[in-house]
Amino acid sequence: MGSHSVTRLECKCNGAISAHYNFRLLGSSNSPLFSPSQKYQLLVYHADSLFHDKEYRNAVSKYTMALQQKKALSKTSKVRPSTGNSASTPQSQCLPSEIEVKYKMAECYTMLKQDKDAIAILDGIPSRQRTPKINMMLANLYKKAGQERPSVTSYKEVLRQCPLALDAILGLLSLSVKGAEVASMTMNVIQTVPNLDWLSVWIKAYAFVHTGDNSRAINTICSLEKKSLLRDNVDLLGSLADLYFRAGDNKNSVLKFEQAQMLDPYLIKGMDVYGYLLAREGRLEDVENLGCRLFNISDQHAEPWVVSGCHSFYSKRYSRALYLGAKAIQLNSNSVQALLLKGAALRNMGRVQEAIIHFREAIRLAPCRLDCYEGLIECYLASNSIREAMVMANNVYKTLGANAQTLTLLATVCLEDPVTQEKAKTLLDKALTQRPDYIKAVVKKAELLSREQKYEDGIALLRNALANQSDCVLHRILGDFLVAVNEYQEAMDQYSIALSLDPNDQKSLEGMQKMEKEESPTDATQEEDVDDMEGSGEEGDLEGSDSEAAQWADQEQWFGMQ
């Protein structure tokens, strides 16, 4: 069997036809039918087919055997004198590269989550022989392992070879390398290649992103997005949506996500945050539709599972949200949104210490995201660890700066201690001066006014906040304040608006039901008497049970978990 047979086997391997079965039949490593070089080729092709079939441990074994065969082949070629046969030269040139084999082994180790082994195999490649993709993988592995210096070195080597490698640029910026230094590494190519004037602005924008300066990052990306060359760029829109989310501007964040989704219906990146925002707004039907769409695109990304988990979490099915969050982390251990989902589910299930571990990991991965700190502080408050919560809130305030979000977060902790109530008021006033429309600050200020029984001031605050936006929580709190001043009809209207925005808002429903009972106690008594006369209501309970079972069946089918 000659080289033509090997070529046919290679085609089968690349065509994903379970080629490793054919290799076993041929006994590729021991058969006397093959030359040493052909045995090396067959072992590599065998390993490639195993990799395709996700048999990563077996693939590593075959790649190792291939490298041993290559080593023996090299020794033989050195010892054996040249025969002058020119036909052997092209064959040796067609042999799979030893460096490429090591790269594939590293890929196997990363799939097996054995990052140390992956680093070791790539480190064994001499620096001068490392290709850009090898340096890129090394940089990402070093970064994941917390080895910042070698990671920076590897990213810089990628840029030296490929000055337009945007992922390497983002990698350096994420490791706190100054934007000016990164831009200087691309200056030559910017000056020589036409239509690249946007790149320096792009680097500046993402430098702001990685330093947590959300407002300047938003302004810079908006200026980029207006340029004709980058207009309707999905990546830029996704970044803009994420920045609005980090800045607490959920309305604009949702709008940008929707715009990106319209341009690219198969977009997955960032859809976990989008699903979370929809769920927070009570748009669970939209979350369900988004989850179905993402699962139809791919179930091998964390995002579809996170979206499904958000649907479960806001439907108060915390154990299911926990499972879906764990599944998302299994697919992508660096998914911040999956860690936050699982942490929130654990917290609501009373497993606060486990939740704290997940929020801390989210902070490690995304130190500039305030929602990670919010989750951890909520855990501290839930376990009455006010001192730890205060320390963390002060650290966030110092690290991320005095903006409306950090001021509100610190005020939230101050509200838990009667001694610091006055400080909380000052902090909230500062936050609302910066951003009068920041919903969390409005809610906390309303909570403080409620404690002080300053209902008229609270009503004015809420009306002002609702003048330019509509939010379920704000309408509900306004309803509560209106009840306190005996404005029952308008309070009922506010509860109705709140429920129209989020039909699952239990507090608005309770407020409305309480008002209905207080307004017509006689009618309520008559209704109870009629219910007693009609019987125990067993038939109605059974009907409700069937309906609930049908709903569970629908949910199970949607999640694909049957």
C-alpha cells in the first residue's frame, strides 16, 4: 500500500468518517506494509480523527506515538547515507509538522482542562519556531493561570508577527498594558496600510473599557460606530451594549443588543447578558424565545444555558437555575454571567457560603463589573456580615471611582446600620445629582424616605424618575407611597402599570389585592361564603394541577432536558 492509500485515508479523516476505525484495521503502527514516514503520517491522521470524535485522551496518546515515530525517523535519516533518490525529498516535505502535532496535543489538553500540560508541551517548542497561533494559545493559557508577565510577552510576540491581531491587542489591554504602548506596536502598519486610521481610536476605546472608564469608552465607541467604515459593526454594537449594561443604563443596553441581533441573527456572544436584562424586566416570554433560538444555533456555548437559567431564576425555580448555571460553567469556566447566575441561585436557596465562592470567582474574571461586587455584598448582608460588606463596598468605591453606581452600592450597605443612615442619605443625594435617572439610587432613596415617613417627598422623587422612563419597581413603590397618603385610585393605577410591565411581580399583585380587600370587605366576605357553599374546590385544584403539569412538560421540552 503506497502513498495514494495514505492520501485517501487523510481525506476520510478530514471528512469525519470515523477514520480511526480504518487506521486500527490497517494496524498503522506495526504493519510492515508502510515505510517509517508513512507510519508517522498515519499516526497523526489517526490522532486527528480521534480529536474530531472528541476522544481527546486517546488522541494525545496517538500524537505522542507519532512524535516518537518522528524522532526515530529523524535518527534513521541522519544515520542512513543519502541514496540520491529524489522521490524521497517531496515525501519528507509533505510530512505533518512536528510543531503542528504539539499544537494539536495542547488543544487536546485544553479540552481536557489540563492547562498545565498544555503549557508544558508548548513551552517545549523553541521560541523561534513558535507560530503566531502557538504564541496566542500560550498567552491565553498564561493569562488564565495568572502568569501575567509571560502572557504579556507572548501577546507582544503575536503582535510583532501579526500587527493587526485584534485579540492580542485586547489581551494586552486586559493585562493593564497602557493603550499608548499597544498602539505604538501597530503604528507602522497603520501608516502603511490604507483605511486603517480607525485602529488607533479602537485601541483607545478598549483601553478605556479595560480600565473601567465606561463613559469615555462609550463616547469613543460611539464616535467609531458613526464612521462609515465601521457603521453597523456587530462587534462594536455588542461592546457598546455591554458598556451600557456596566454603566447601569439597561434601556440603551437592550436597544444595542437588539440592533446587533437584527444585523446577525446567529449572534451568540453577549446574548447571556441580553437574556438576563430581559428577565429582569419581566419579559420571560422573550427570554424563552431567545433561549430557543440560541439552542437551535448551538448548545455547545454557555450563553443558551445561561439564558435558560435566567428564565428559571426569575420564575423562582432556583434549583433548575442552579443546574443550568453549572452546565454553562462546564462549557465555559470563564463565563462571568454563568457564575453570577449560579451564585444568585445558591444565595436564594440559602447556600450563601457556596454563593460567595462563585461571586469571588466572577470578580477575579471581571474586576471592573460592578454586578459581581453587588452579588457578593448581597451575600454578606444576607448572612449579617455587615462589616465585610462595608469593607467590600468601600474598596469598590475606591477602585472604580465615585460614580452613581458605586455611591449607591455603598449607600445600600450604610442603610443596613442605623448609625450610618445619614451617610447613606448623603451618598444617595450625590448619586442622584450625577444621574437622576439611575433606578437603583431612586429605589434606595425611596426606601430611606419610607423609613422616615416622608411620603410626599418620595412621591415627588418617583414621579420625577418616571417622567422619562417606565419601570415596574418604581411604579410599584409609587403605588405603596400613594396608599400611605390615601390616594387609593391612583395607587391602583400604579400597581396595574407595574403588573403590565412584569406580570410576575408578586409585590404589586399583593398591593393590589390588599387594596381590593380594604375597599370592599363585605364583597370579600360574600365571595368567601359562596366558595364555601360550592364545596371544597377539589375539582378546581385538580384542573390547576393538570395545567401546571402541562406547563412543566412544555418547559422540559423547551430546555431539551427530557
